[in-house]
Amino acid sequence: MGLVLGFLWSAPNTLLGLVLGLLTFQVPRLAHGLVLFDRGPRGLTWLLRRADRAAMTLGFVVLSSEPVEGRLLAHERHHVRQSCLWGPLFVPVYLALAIGFGYRRHPMERAARRAELDVT
């Protein structure tokens, strides 16, 4: 029940992710309960790479310039959990924290990096 509510609560973020996914000029794939646009750096994912970022998660959608697996998968799945918790507030809260903390000290990013450590 919690996953269903989280999915519904984060649906606006997922919809935004699907729209932005169109700007990757890729056909998405479904894996690990996620919609992945990770077939290489094209369109928006090329811009992510230029900004020194591997991926971006919105709801249950991951836009990535590289295959989403291993540590990157753990990191992005943690952002999915955050999106389920914050719902439509995720993007504004994320951006507000980015202004205050920057990327490296961003509390949501630090939590996602800790989630990577669980992957062996």
C-alpha cells in the first residue's frame, strides 16, 4: 500500500520526468521498477554529462548519460524514495536545498551517496 501511495504522491514528478525524457531522444527501458532513459549521452543527458552529472531522477523516471546499474542505481533509487516521501514538493525542496547547500553538501545528495555504500 505504501508503494502505491508513494507512486501516486510522486506522479507529478514522474510525469515531468517522462516529458524531459522525450528530450533525451531515446526510447526508454523499464527495469528495477523504473523508467530509464540511459542509452547514452543524447539530448538532455548529453547536457547532464556536460554539467558533470551522471543522472537525474524525477519520480520513477531516471535520465542518465550512462547505464543505471550498481552504485548509480542505488543512488537514483534513493532519490525515488525521496520523491515518494516529498511528492510534488520534491523538486521545489530539492532546489531550495541546492541554493542553501550546493550540490556536494546537499542533504538529499548526501543521503543518496550513503545509499550507494550498501552496494557491494
